[in-house]
Amino acid sequence: MRRQELRLSGSGGQGLILAGIILAEAALHDGKNVVQSQSYGPEARGGASKAEVIISDDIINYPKVNKCDMLLSLTQKACDKYIDSLKPGGVLILDNTVTEHPNRDDIKIYSIPILETAEDTLNKPMVANIIALGSIYQLTKVVSKESLEKAVLSRVPRGTEELNKKALGEGFKLIKNHKDSSYGEVC
Amino acid sequence: MAERTVKLMQGNEACVDGAITAGMRFYAGYPITPSTEIAELSAAKLPRIGGKFLQMEDEIASISAIIGASLTGHKSMTATSGPGFSLKQEGIGYAVISEVPCVIVDVQRGGPSTGLPTSPAQGDIMQARWGTHGDHSIIVLYPSTVREIYDTTIRAFNLAEKYRTPVILLMDEVIAHMREKIEIPNDDEIKIYNRKKPEVNSSEYLPYKVKEGDIVPEMASFGEGYRFHVTGLVHSETGLPTNDHKIAEELTTRLVNKIEDNVDDIVEYEEYRLEDADEVIVAYGATARSAKSAINALREEGIKVGMFKPITIWPMAQKQIEDIAKKVKRISVIEMNMGQYFLEVDRIAGKFTKVDRYGRVNGELITPEEIVSFIKEG
């Protein structure tokens, strides 16, 4: 597998750094090389937050994401800030609360209700990050399903396993049911 | 051989795990970004193995505490960043002259002063070398991967014990905060060095007498029946202060030479694609990772570039740099500062070849693309 660069962006408190760590651990279970990094402001909640994951069969030297293959943005601010870093042909996953879509015709955009599904279907806003991981998997297959599930279950608090499994499943569904899912695998 | 554990690990965590493997049983510190996880994880892990963690009121107290703990026989560490590292300099000097083994981690951030708290920089190269006053030598190590942080932290403790000196571990925010795959070496792959304890009894013990054939004095631990005096003043073999000029000359010279005479043992480095290189990059820490990516890209275009990556940055790998300089048409020092290591490399290599520098101080890691275009410009 060639080097895949993924960027998860949103606001602090949405669990994106944990999502990045889980994705990285899943890649590790798959036997890949992986680097995960993050940046965030001084705030505990509400500031801009981003997590980055690089997955590759080769040794990963330069550890930063420059141009990414996939961008997840849960807020308008994050989308506006990072949209230029998405490669041509790349995949953009937007929460459907992001209403101003970028004016780019060289990328594939998936607008899905991640935050709403967490809040209304699962009654737990905090699992939005796990739903997002499910959608990222379904769209990119950058890690295997088994490894992703294993990584999720080993990182979430005890007693929340079923909830998080359900959240992953909701994430898969959001892409499966998406009208434009024929674009399929990008990796 | 038993299978190694493979994990996703953060750089700061690898530092704590390496330290504990090396025998760290005492940590004192004052948290500061981007080193804070080292304090947090030490606080979580040390009590479980019979160690002690102290959060002190400031950085000066922290380094004083680890010096005290080390004198009781416990391997000790503190971690900080830029402004905190400035505050620790007085204590580092005290550890140098009193020959107390300890490890000081500085996860660098943009400076001067509070600077850029969450951004990477490599601006403490010279502060690590000359931050404390007076003539002295110092050992400074600089890892560039999470695995290297683990190994280098162990080595920092080993060198501190062997040479009875503070050892500084310089780290980059980039590696300290990122997580990557690490294969943890098994116990039988790891060498641990412990300080030499006195063989004589308390009444015959001279705390600063170097035995024939030894590099440093044997070190008793407070609490084991040996009574001795420790001071930041120039002292005789008894450990008591003196103004004797002859003793002062001997002591300072010995403290410098115990390191400078053993450079071959202390210096560690990595050579990357050097065999047929006619042009060489010198880079360390995170910048060396960017340089590797750049070198791979340049090689694909037929440009023969290699890298010399010092892992021990002080003392310098003078001999190795000299040998390279005699063979290549140019050496480029790439670092996230305005030329701190460049001038030293130039001092060594400048007589033999052209030495250039490329640097940046905006709080961002230098990219492979930048290095590629810098090398191509010639």
C-alpha cells in the first residue's frame, strides 16, 4: 500500500484525537507502519482540533501530513481551514451541519449526518468520533474491519463496548445508504 | 529470542518507559508543554513500581530534587521545555561539578522565553552545550524516532551513571507528541549500567578520589553509612571546598576530560545512504526524518546525497564529520534554528569542503520538499 494520509478535523472535545489514535492502532493490527499526530489550541473544548494519521507499508520518515488523501471535517471552520490540503481525487467527509461546501470539482464530497446520528439515533453525542471512523472505513478501507473493531474496543471505556460497536455500524450505514456511494474504494 | 512487543506509542511515553527500564525510580518536575506527558506518565507509573514522583514548585526545585535523590542512590530524571530548561541551568552546573548522575529532558519549543509553546523548534542546541556557566563538558543526546527515544533514554541513564554527569536528552515536539509503531526490545537486548559503589569502608572513603584505571570516583549513597560532603564549590578529594589553585585546575580539567577523552564511547550516530554520496546533509531529531524523505526523492533523480545524523550531539562526532568532509563536495546542515549546529560543523568541516546551512524558525517542521529544492540550488 502506498502512503495514505488522513486528516480528521473539527473542534476540541469531539474526540478526533482519540479517533486518530484508534485508526492508527487498527493499521498497526494490520501490520502497517503508522504515524499519528495532532494539533490543538490551548482550550480543552471548542478550539480547532485536528488529528492526522499516516499509514504505509514503507518506513514513514517525514511524519507530517502535507496533502491528504482523505479529509474529515465536523465543523465549517475546520472544513474551510483544511480544504486546500485535500489532494485532487481525494475524499471529503463532511458532517451535514457543514452547509457551505467547498467549490472544488476535483474531489468527492460525502455530506452525512454524523453528529445528528450520535445525538438522535444513539442518544450519545460523544460517540460521533466512532461513527466517523465507521464512515471512514466504509469509504476508504484503509484498515481492515476486524482491526478497526479491535482497536475501538480496546480504547473505549469498559461497559461502552456495545454502544461503540453500534456507533461503528451506524458509520458504515451512513456511507452504504449514501446516494453516491458508487465511488467506492479509494485505496 | 522472545517476540518483541509491538505498540503504538507516543514519544513522551517512550521516554518514560525507557527511563523506567533504565532504572529510574525518582522523578521531580514542573509540567510544561510539550513535555507534560513525561511528568503525567511518571506520576502514574512510578508509584506502581516502588518509585517516587514529586511535582515541585518550579524547575529549580525540580532539578535540585533529582540531584538529591540521585545522591541517595536512585536513578533520577526531570523533564521540561525551553523556559524551564533555562531555569535548570544552575542545577545542571551543580550536578556537573558535584558529579551527580541524572537525566534532564528538554522537549524544545519555540523561543526565546515562553515563545511558541506548542510548536517545534531546535533552538536549544547551544543552551544544552553552554547553558550553565564555567568550563565544562556535557553529554547531549538527540533521538529522532519513538523507538530511538526509548533507546536513547536508556543510554542517557547509562552514560550518566558511567561518567557521573548530568546527561541532557534533547527532543523535538514533533516526535514527543506523535505516536508511531514501536518494537520494544526484550530485556536481554538491553544493557543497563549502574554507578560504581565504593569498595572501601566509610572511614577510608574519599568521595572524589579517582582510583587508578577508573574514569570517575566511586559513588556512595547517602543513607548507607558513608558520610561525605557535596558542594558546588571547587573541592578536593575529600569533597570539602578549597581555593587551592592546583586542585581547581585539576578538578576542572578532569571534569572536562572524563567526557572529551571518551568521545568514541559516547558518540553515537546514524549514516544514511552515505556510501557513494558526493554531497551530505547533517541533520538531527525530526529534521533528520524530513532529510531522509528528501534524500530518497533526490536519489530517484540520480542526485547522490546522503546523511550524517548525530544522535550524540555533544560532544561532537568530530572525527566522523572530518572524514566525511574530506570526501564530499558539500555538507549542508539542516536545522530548525538559525545555524547553531552549522557553525560547529563548519568549524570542523570548513577546512575541507563547502559547508552550507538551511534553517527555519517559524514553528513548523522543515519539509522534504524544501530540502530537495535547497540541495538542487547547489
